[in-house]
Amino acid sequence: MSHLGIIVGVPAEARSLTKHFTHDQPVRLREGVTLDVSGVGPKRAGLASRALLEKGATALLSWGSAGGLSADLSPGSLILPKIVIASNRSVYHVDPSWHEGLCNRLKGQIEFHTGPLAESLSVVRTPAEKAILFQRTGAIGVDMESAAVAAAAEEARVPFVAVRAVSDSAEITLPNSALNACDEFGRLNFLRLILGIAARPTELFALIRLARDYRSAQGTLALVARLTGSDLLVPKEGQRVKP
């Protein structure tokens, strides 16, 4: 029997899958599906992935939001990458049959893009930084967790896919006041946010836009969850990748 391990960076992204979760330990969504809110970044995602594998996961899914690098993507755009490019230039391929099943299920229901997803070790904040990463990798989106999940899956020889929705497009600058007010689990310190806005009042409009765009991304993820079912079409047989 397959056992799907889902790695999500922050609680806000987990809400598209369940209302009941904790960042202290993995949560079983149903029989054969376990979700872990890892915290932001590759190190935390890698640790969470390996913990799920030790608990019996036979497939790994990286789920959440991404930054847009291509001008063709807007807030809420869905990325189902065929490959993930790590910061050290390692390239990880998603499981082809699982990816094909997801694409077939979503075709005609929601627009999606299958271009590469790049890893960044830190937040890619400005349009200039996004343009540099786009030119260097050819990736259409960026996140901080998927490559680490892919590496753990490759090491364990289990299937892997990534499902990511764009929360900030290529031309958007992420406001420092928001980034500085969030911890590693995306939890907002309101006092720090207010102080940040007071120091940079021009960022208020950017914050409002960011909140709206993030809701668009979460709406896309919730729709994908509804369309693909509770197991997100994880392969039922031949879960382990042949050497």
C-alpha cells in the first residue's frame, strides 16, 4: 500500500489540505497520507522529508507557494514542474507517471505550467533578483523547499512531485516589513509588522497586494486538492524507483 508524505513549508499553505495540523509533528490526513509542516528552507524540508520516509512514506510531495520568475505567470498560476533545479545545479526529475496523472486530471479544469522550478537558499525578493535567477536557470518559478524534498526522494528511491502556486509574480518586490515580521513557520509578529510599516510607510500598498496575491495562490492550491482527491493521485503500485 502506498503512503504519501506531504511536505509543506508554512501552516498557511497546509490549510488548503486540512484545517487540523501542527508544526510540532506530522499529522495523518487519512489512512496512507501524512502531512508535515516543515518550516521555511531546504534544511527543514530535508529533515521533514527524511522523517516521513522513516515513518513509512513511499512517495513525497512538495506542496505550497512559489515565486514567479517568468513574466508569463501571474499570482495564482499553477506550476507542476517536470524538473527541479537545486541551488548547487543538481537536477531532479519528478515521477513521470504521477506527474502525467496530475496533468490529465487537471487539464481543462485549471491552467498549469510544467516548466522548471528552481531552488533558492534565501527569499528572492526583487524583480532584478528574479530576473537573474530566470536567466541563469531557465526556471519559471522558485521556492526554498522542493529541491530538498526531491533530493530525499531520490536518495530513498521513491516517487516525487511538486505542486506550487505563484504567490508573487516576477515584477513584484516583496516588502521587507512583511519578511522581517515572519518567523520560520510564516507566523506573523504584528508588532514587528507595524513597526516595519511605520519605518517604511510606502510598503503598505505592497503589503495589501501581497496579501491579495497570496490568497490567489492558496485558492489555486485548494482547487487542486479538490480536483485530485485526498491522495493527490499518488502511484498505487511500483512506488519505489528502480536503481
